[in-house]
Amino acid sequence: MHCLRATACRRVVLSLAPLMALLLASCAAAPAQQHGGWVDLFDGETLNGWTRRGGQATYEAREGCIVGTTAPNQPNTFLCTDATYADFELTLEFLVDAELNSGVQIRSESRPDYQSGRVHGYQIEIDPSPRAFTGGVYDEGRRGWLADLKENPAAQRAFRQGEWNALRVVALGPEIHTWVNGVPAASLRDEVTPRGFIGLQVHGVGARAEPLTVRWRNIRLLRLDGDGAR
């Protein structure tokens, strides 16, 4: 009886062997930056796939983060993805100096026919000042505030000074929604720009020579549209 069971078990294992080999081969072939449809926009080591635009603030890959550092007498500077995206969910973490304004551009553009290539488009605000608009939506280089947080005190309290903060953005059709550390922040409907790049902003600091920094990590995107990135 025991021999029959052992033989049956061996037959099951042998029958599963081709399937296991196929699964292992599929896992080995999958790109390392993809996780169930999610894509890492930052590989943790280089700035491949990103281009600096605007001012001369610096960006570097350091210890698994993108570190942006201010430079005196420079306009706003942006590190922008080379690919553009339409509908997506974006998640990331950021750590910003208390005196530095920053933001994350979505569906943004830089075109020669618009103010000599000025970066413009939706910006998800990073605002460590007492105003506390982190997670609000600002139209960089165009119309200004589209959705501030004056009427959302819970979101204003969600930002944690001097700590890593989690930002989530969903852009689907004309709808844009944001969360800060899991707290709903801004929601708006706007159809001006349906597609564009993702960008990381280092705000201008005037003549200030002492550098300020902002860090981003775990920058991941899930495409929600059919045609993906371009």
C-alpha cells in the first residue's frame, strides 16, 4: 500500500515538473522593474530615463533615493521622465527640508512653442510651510492653484515634518485625486492636459547659497490606460 502511494506521489511530482519549469522560466524572463503591472520609474541607482529641465539645481541617485539639491539664483528645476503617461496611479515617498517648497509634476509638458520650453502642467504640491498645502494641485507655469487644501484640514495635518511621507496620485480621464499618508487630499476635474511626463521639482530659492534638499524614493506607476507610456 505504501509503495502504491509513493508511486502515485512520484507521478504527481513528475507531472508537475514541466509546469514548474515553465513558471520559473516566466519569472526569470519578467523585467525586474515590474511588479504585478506596477513599474519602478527609478531603478534605485541611476537617473536613466529621466532628463533635467528648467534651472540648474542638481539631482543625483544616492542610497536608493533621488536627491534634489537647490542652487542659488536658479528658476524652478525639474527632473522629468522621458516617457509620457495618460491614465495612471502613481505612488512615491518624499522627505523635504522644512524650508524648501517642492512638488511632483504629472501630465506635464515642455514645448518650444510654450515660453521657450518652460515646464508646465499639473503639480502635486509638496509644501512643508505652515500653509500646509501638501497634496494640493497647482498648475505650474499656467493657471496657478486648481485645488488647494484650505477646506481640508485633515489633509493639511497629514504631512509629517522631517519624516518620509507617502504620496498617492490617481489620474483617470479628466479626474485627478491625491492622498497624503493615506488621507484624501485634493480632487478635481480638468481636461486641459490629458497626457505628459512625470517630474520632480526643486523650487527656486533666490540668492540663498546654503543648499536645501528634497528626496524621493519608491517611485512606482501603474498604467490605467490601454496604450501605456510613449
